[in-house]
Amino acid sequence: MEPPRPLLYTYRRCPYAMRARMALLVAGIAFDAQEIVLRDKPAEMLAVSPKGTVPVLVLSDRRVLEQSWDIVEWALTHEGTGTDAQGWWSGAQTQENLDLLRCNDGDFKHHLDRYKYPERFADDTTSAAIADKRAFHREQAVSMLLERLERCLAGCEFLGGAQPCAADIGIFPFVRQFAAVDPVWFGTLPLGRVQAWLTHWLQSPLFEACMQRLPSNAVVQYPGSG
Ligand SMILES: N[C@@H](CCC(=O)N[C@@H](CS)C(=O)NCC(=O)O)C(=O)O
């Protein structure tokens, strides 16, 4: 009898879950997926991962990976595939890319959340104060990550160089969220390489496959037919 397929608890719009889904797809790993409802998380998921965030990957041997980056590593290294032939994982291991990822998941995410939802983090909820807060956090986000990305992408198409790597798929879902807050303003930024890089990924078959819609609270094979 075949061992059960790995099961990914996921949420379509979550940027952490996107990087996990893309890594599993890149690696060609057949897995099952369950789209969760954030306000009503499945008891089976909470039983194996009480912290309650997605993505969570339950492996065939019942081991549980409950951080997106652990899932990416598992998928792209020999544990998941037996090889890193395309260099997706090794390409992300440069000091620069590791720093970018740390910044993305840390300070950039902090400012992104406050840029998207300034009212949730404000003591002063007057519209002037909210506008100031939004402007502050988006400037911080630009200078701490996007300008760095622009420099890193000078002379190469991807953060992996000529080939994409895990840092590309680990970071662009967050830049996508940033751009989507005010796409017109984002388009005016002097960050042509970041804009082209983001457009590339948004139009990629990999992203399309990762964004397929799943029924909520049902285990389905991934990638599915639709
Ligand atoms: N450090 C975690 C962060 C995952 C995370 O924060 N996911 C969000 C969705 S984007 C979540 O599940 N939040 C729980 C909730 O909103 O209840 C990882 O890398 O997997």
C-alpha cells in the first residue's frame, strides 16, 4: 500500500502558504491540500499544530512542519525530492538572500501590516493621523526591503541570479500584497526591476497553479484538475 500523501493545511491568500504551495509544486511533490477557514480552523489541524497558523504540512510519517520556510526547505532539498538539481534551495542560501528573507518576514511584514491596516494599530483614529501612519509605514517598507531588492536585481532577473530560487518565491507574495494596497502609487516608484520581477512572478504558470481555488474544509489532491 502506498504511504499517504503529505497533507498541507493552507489558505489561498496567505503569503506564507503561497510560498509553501509553490515550493511543493516546483519540487513536483504530489500532496493533498485542505483550504481552511481562518475563523473556524479544523480541529485535526489544531490537534497536530496548536499554534493555529497556516501553512502546516503533515508528512507521510506523521511528522509535522508548521513553519512555511521549513516546508519550503523540505520540499526543495533532498528530503522532499532527493535532489536540488535546479538550485532552488541552494540559490537562496547566500548571505544577501538570507538577510532579505529575514527582513521580509520581520520588519517588512511589520510595516506592511501597518500600511495595509493603519487603523488596526492606531491610538489616534482621526483621518489625518491614519494617513500619516500609512505614509510612514509604506516609506519604511520601501527603504528597508524594496530598495534593497532593486539593488539585488541589478544585472540579474532573479534573486537566484539567472535562475529563480526559494528567495524569489519566498518574498514576492509579500511584495504583491504591498503593491496591491495602491497599485497606481506602486507603479510610480523608481523601482523598475522590482516591478518587472513582480510582474514576472504574477504572470507565471507557477503562481497560477498555486492560486487555484479549493473548496473550504475538504481534502483535495493538489494540483487538482481545475
Ligand atoms: N511564521 C509562520 C507565519 C504563518 C502565518 O502567520 N499565517 C497566517 C495567515 S497569512 C495565519 O495562519 N494566521 C492565523 C490567523 O489569522 O488566525 C510561517 O512562516 O508559516
